[in-house]
Amino acid sequence: MRIYPHADADGGGVKSARQWANQLDEVGCVVDLFDFGDLHRSDGRPLKDLNDCTTGLDEDSTTKLCRTLFPKPDLEVHPPF
């Protein structure tokens, strides 16, 4: 399972997502968190969530997003989240 946490300035979205990931991991679910940190909109602002992916990404971010948005079926991920 991949969680796409809201990357808000105070870190609350990622903190909550890590709690959910730990809970899911405890019941045997393989979890990872998507990191929006390397992606930027065409106006230079960073992405905060999946909705921002629809508002115009810069060219480099579009390329990265195409490679990383969804986990590959054979991708094995492990904690730490």
C-alpha cells in the first residue's frame, strides 16, 4: 500500500501518515509513503498533495512523477516510513 500524505508546513500530514503506516505494518501490510519533496509545480512552488499534481508540474517533476507515482507490482518496500 502506498500512502500519499499531505506535505504541510508543520509536518502533521506526514506524521499522521507514519502512524497509519505503522498500524498497517503491524497487521502485515507492506506500506510506503510517497514523498512530494522533490516535485515542483511549473510556477516553482513545491507540491503538497496529489491534487497539486493536476495543476501544472515543471518538466523535471513530470518525468519523476511518471516513474514514481505508483509502486511497481514487483517493488518490495520495507520500513522505516
